[in-house]
Amino acid sequence: MKHGANIYKYAKQIGCSSEAIIDFSSNINLHQPQTHINVSNAEITKYADSNYKKLKKIIAHNYGVEKAQIALFNGATAAIYVLLKQLKQKKVVLYAPLYGEYEKAALESQKEIIKINRLQSLEVKVPKNSIVVFVNPSTPDGKFYALETLFAYWKKQNCTIILDESFLEFEAHSSLRAMINDFKKLYIVQSFSKFYSCAGVRIGAVFAHKKSVKKLQTPLWNISSLDTAFLQERLQDSAFQKKSLKLHTKQKEELLAILQKSQLFEEIVQSDANFILTKSSQAEQIFLHLLTHKILTRTCESFDYLSNDYLRFAVKDKQSHTKLQKALAVYE
């Protein structure tokens, strides 16, 4: 499985609708209230403000950056491809395992890829003047790293730094966003789909020094008016954020207890994100067993340094957890 959330493929495989599948492979915020977007016909028929001033103002307020430090893209994945295409350095250091599109984007941009197994050690030399890519909290294990020492080393090596903080908001982790004020070679990738429950809304951002943002070439009107209206509404919904954090904490504890009680996993990795990585010598059989119960998990053989012994479970609502618990209980 190269990505999570491929419910359409597996629904076809087992002969059911995609809506019937409980998708533990998709690490989207479990709090998913109905939205009430008010978009007039005039807003749809006219060209949007290509600078997205209102949306950037709201993002700037929420994330403690300036409007001039924000570049918007049609999803965080699009931002990754633009960054690696436009940055001129030829060597890219990937702290793996990580989101697979970073490697694909580096290959497409004809970069030389160097991989560091961060599960083994972070104390590995990186070439001077290279691009380093680090996802924090990481995927698929969800570990949060205190990066201050490593960040100082990267700067000493004159590296360009791409730091992906897309899972940061689920727990009280500190960001390195403030560093963009003084360091022009830092680019922070921010997905909005994870925390704000909107995988179908394609908006991602790069936070960087305003001079660095000016150099990024983004297409005109690369975000729709409908996407913009949705995100503006959700970013300003303080009740959504508070309830999300409360539910996340409660449901993550519940999921962890279910996985532990099943006694099917030799290892359950401590996570600082909204998903939990497990290891079992029976992982392939567990995956297939759960699929017969219309439960989809994320296999991890596509991640560097992992194998098909690993399964990742996203934090879900109580009803989904109950169905998972019942399915695991009848595994033989």
C-alpha cells in the first residue's frame, strides 16, 4: 500500500460500497462536523483574489506568521513538488521513513537522494549545501523530535531545510515556525487536510521567509473559491479546534487500549500524532481478516526500513473503535 485511504480499491475487491468501509488507514481528524459554507453565485462566477489576502490573514493569525511568509498550494503534496523542483541544490537528504511523495518529487526533479534511517540514529553527517527533509511528528510512527540541536547542525552545513509539520496540531508540540524570520533557507510544509478534517479540500501551505516566498512560483488561482471558503470558516471555528483536541486525547487512549488488549501485536509504538504504528508477525493475516470485516488499515511495506509486519491505525470515533475491537477479538 503506497498511500492510505484507498477505500475505492478495497471496496471493489470485497464487493461493497466505499461508504461501508471503516478507514483506519486515513489519518484525518476524527472530529468531522457538518460545514455550513455560504458561497454566493457571484463568488463562484467571478475570478477569486489571486493573492488570497483574506485566507492568508486568517492563516497568519492562527499560525503566528506574517501574510508575506505564506505560499498557498493546491494541497501540501503540490507544495512538495514545487519546492523540490525550484530549489537548485542537487543533493536531497531524506530522514526516512517519511511521506513517500518526497522521494518521488526529488526523483522527478532529478536530485541525488541520500537516505538517513532516523529510526536507527540521527547522528549522521549530511553533505554541505544539501536539502534536508524531515517530517515532525514523523510518519508512520508518529514520533515528535526535539530538533533544535539537529537544526543548528543543518544550518552549520548551510543546508536548505524542508520541515513538514502537518501532524503537529493534534498534540501540544512546539513548532519551528519562528525560525523562518531569521533563516531564509527554512521551508515549513503545512497540510490543512489532517487536523481540519478536509482531505477533499486541496489546500496546503509553505511557511518561509518573505524573500523566500517571493521566489516560489505558484500558479494563479491554484485554489478554488469553494476550498477557500471552507478553510476560512474552519480556521475561525475555535469550538472545532477545542473539541478536536479533547476528542483526540480520549479516542487515542481508547484505540491504544484496544490494540494492547488484543495481544496480537509484539510492538505498539508510542505516538505523538493521531495514529498508532504496530508490529506483528501476523500483520498480513490481520490486515486481510480486518478487511473481511470491512475495516481497512495501513500496511507499511512501502515505507523505508519497515516491512509488511507493520500496520498503522488512525484514531477514529467510538463506533469505529468498537467494530475494530470486535473484529480483533474473533481473529484466529
